[in-house]
Amino acid sequence: MGLITATKAFCKLLFNPQLCDSFDEMIASGGTLKIESKPAAESPKPIPPEIPVRSDAISLIAALQREARLLDIVTESLDGYSDAQIGAAAKEVLRDTGAVIDRMFGLQPLTTVEDGAHFETPDKFDAAMYRLTGNVSGEAPFRGTVNHHGWQATKCDVPQWNGEKESALVIAPIELEIKS
């Protein structure tokens, strides 16, 4: 053994009690050192690129703005417009908003019972499907009058965000018309 290697071994043994104990065991067993080959290091798996995260709520409101201009009408002051002008603008926005919501969620009523009709809940019912109002007491089934048929989504097809991380919160880009 060379002097440099012996010096390195001495320093390692001097400052590492666990290594020192292992060395003592080796000496006690007759001085033979078992050299175990290390398994070949596995090549690191490539790290997939980070997919920017964007809330589905932002994607939904971006679609409502892009296709129905919903934010423009709800954030604009209506003070300078007549009721007829507001109604005309709202008609178009509501139609286009309905189309976006139908495409993404496929809304359907929870019941076909007409508003104003008498209705009874099941004995055991999901509170997410029924909102009881008025004089509610006792135990189910509850009997009352339908004030609203409720809604349920038949799907949820909110587009997946594939833009840059920095623009994940952008709802509508700046529109810039270039004139020559």
C-alpha cells in the first residue's frame, strides 16, 4: 500500500467512528477485506418538462370572455346606456354564454317536474340535490312545491391549458389592431 493511500485511510478512520468499527471487525476476522462490487449506477431518468398549471375556473371564464364577451358586459358601467341597448347586448351575450356552458358541461335539469308542481323527496336524499326552504321540520320525506328544477352537468370538458406559466392567469389577451 502506498504512503498516500495509507494516510488517506488513517484520516478517514480517525474521523469516522462507523468506518473505524468496520475496520476493527475486518482486522478481527483475519484481516481479509471483502470487496463488493457496486452495481452500475442507473442513468437518471429524464425529467419531463413542467406543464404549466392553470385553474379550470380561469379557463372557463376565459372561454366565456372569448366567445361571449361576458366580462366586457358585466364589468362595464351601464349608466350611459338605455334599457333597450342593454337588453340587446345582453341577449347576444346570454346566447353565446349558454352555448359555451352547454358545450363544456352539457347541462340537464335534475328533474322534469315543472316549477310550481308538488314534489316529494325520497326518505334518504342527498342534500346536494335538494335545497329545502320554508318551514322545514321533521324527517324525510319532505313534501313541497318545486321552485327550481335544479341543474346537473353531464360532462366537464374545460379545455386543458397549454400556454406559458407566466400567462396562466390571463383571461383575455390585449387585442391590438394593426393598420397599415
